[in-house]
Amino acid sequence: MVNNDIPAHRSLINIPASELKIGMYVAGLDRPWLETPFPLEGVLIATESDIKEVRKYASTVYISVEESYNFPSPPTRHTAFKLEGKPLTETGDRAKIKASPCVGKEIRRIKEEHSGAKGMIKKLMSDKQNWHKNIPETRRVVKTFAASIARNQNALYWLTRIKNKNAYTAEHCLNVGILAMVFARHLGWEMHRIEEVGLSGMLHDVGKMNIPLEILDKPGKLNVDEYEIIKKHVLEGYKILSSDNTLPETVLNTSRDHHERMNGQGYPYGKKGGDLSDEAKLIAIVDTYDAITSDRVYSPAEPPTHALKVIYENAGELFDKLLSVKFIECIGIYPPGSSVELDTGETAIVIEQAPERKLQPKIFILPKKETQPISEGTFLDLSNQRSFFEKKITRAIPEGHHATTVEEVFKMIEFQQSSADILI
């Protein structure tokens, strides 16, 4: 049986794990990736230790022909195959990559709008009497962001990575709206529905304006009584939004239902999956992802891989199973802003990823010595290398592994002039 975690566009060869060799790229296992310590989208076998580690977890592996530099022998008892789905041609891949504006150009185009949206959401969340006056502007921002995502979703994703824990609630609402639209577009939803779920995301926590700040901003763990007060924000949000008759029912219901869970163990009503809209299920996943990857007053940010692991491990119980898998597919194991280690031992920051080549993103390789200026780093498109020895990502690593910050790399990206700037 083929593991459903395996991407559809690869040419794969199925072999026993006992026949693994250095240089092979393992694109799939006979068990889910998240039941192992390996990256979600595959692992390059670089050492004998890698072989031993894979054998601990799998009896059968699926080798990607395109990504291996030590190909398996022509199969006799093994089967070479293409998984379902139309393979992407080299010409098609390049055309898709070049059709989008470079991430730096799109960041410059949308950054001021994003900054203004932060202020607008903060104002909306702090003005109990006049919050509704910001709804027309929120709708306009949603449309603008939806158009930006259609041009190059990496730009707004980058902007969600630049966070300020002292403005968590407003930034979180904005980020959930953006990520919800990115995810909805990945699912193939129509534009009006993408915009509606984006509006739902930006307003999902509006009920927190009625929760005391000393509870919202408490640096330690909430006690039982405080947690019960926090839980009231969903019904408070529904009540607040219901007073504006211009808002779609979806927005109201998502505000109320985004903490409900598939197994009925959520709140406020303990609804089960069959009673929840797709929009509420989607926002539940995105809300969790952004919360885990953000610095909060009581918890430091975790890397995207950890957040995806939490979602995957709770798929079917807390979160919709299919949407959980699709979200992991959408975000990818190396989203923009992620820190990664290359097979050369170098550290890099992921700049941009193409949907069809998420294991080969555009990266910025940090200077080897932390005392070197950031300008001595190099941009590299892993899908378009011109060297005989192609570099590969071996693993994601926690932020802070290198003295250079994500914010410093972001500033460099912002001033890229064209896609050619990062093609080596």
C-alpha cells in the first residue's frame, strides 16, 4: 500500500529498507512521517547512521528518482511507478515559478498595506463602541490580501513571520486571516469564499475585547476560573458580530465555533465534526498553527515543524483529518522564514517556495562565521542549481541557531529587484 504522505509528482521506486544506500532520497515510508523523527516531506540518506535510523522505523521505503544522486539498480522484483496526478514538466515548473513576481517585489507592494492592517485590527479590537466602523476597511484589506496571495503567497506569509508578542491578539487575528486565505486558495476554493474565510479569520477573536487584559496578558498559566472567563470570548464574539447585519453568517458562526473540536471536546457547546462548517474547521487548524508559532506572554514560539506535528497528531480527534493533511501539504515542511541545515553543514533561511517544489525552495545561505556581515551570505534556488554537486536541505532547525535573525534576512529580501537576484 502506498503511503498517502507521498507527493504525487515524483517518480518513485519501492525497495526494502535493507537495500538503502547513501545518496538515495527517501520520499515515502510504509508509515506516516509524523510517526518518525524525520522531516514530513522526505530525507536524503547522507551517512550510514541515516540508513540505520530509517531502518528502525520502516521496512519498505519509496526512493525519489529525481532527488537521489545514487539511483537504485533497475528494478526486477521492485516496481517503478508514477503516483496518481499529472507530473509537472520541467518547462511547466519553470514557467510557473517565473510567472509570479519575486517575493521581494511583492513584499514592497503589500508591506505598507499590511502595516496599516495591523493598526486597523488593533483599533477594531480596542474600541467596543465603534468597532463596526472598521468593518468596511477590513473587507477592503481582505480583498487586497487575497489578490496579493494570488500573485505570490510567500510575501504575506513572510509578513506573518515578523511578530511582536506585545501586540499578540491583533497580529494573531491578522495572521489567521492571511493564513486562512492561503490555505483556502490551496484547497481550490472560489475567490468569494476565500475572502469570506479571510474575513472570518481576522474577526475570529473579536470577543476578546470583552475579556479583562489582566487575564489575556497573564504571563503564567491560567487558573480554572480564569480559563472559564477566556472561554467566554467565543460567545462574546458571536454576540458582538451579530450586531452588524452586513456580516455573512459564516463569519459569525466561525467566531463562535473555532474552538469546537471533531470529538466534541471543544467549547462552547461541545459540538462534533458533523455539526461544524468547513470554515470553522479550517480556522481551528490555522488558529492553532499561528498560536504555536508565535511568541506569547506565557509561551515562546515553536518552529513550524512542531506546530504541524501537533496538528497531525490530533487529526481526526481535535481537527478535521483531511483538512489537517491538506494544511501540512499547503504550508510545507520548510515554509518561508524557516531555518534549515544543508548537507554541506551550512545554515540557511528559506526565502520562497513553489507549490510543486517545496523540498527545493529558494534560500539565503548565512555567512559561515557569525561575525561576518549578512551581505556575505548568498541566495540560492535549490531547484535551479548550476553546480555538479547540488546542495540539499537535510533538516529544519530551531530559530536562533545562528546570530543572524529572520528580521535581518527579511530586510534583504524586501529590496530584491527581480527573481533573477536569487537565481545562482
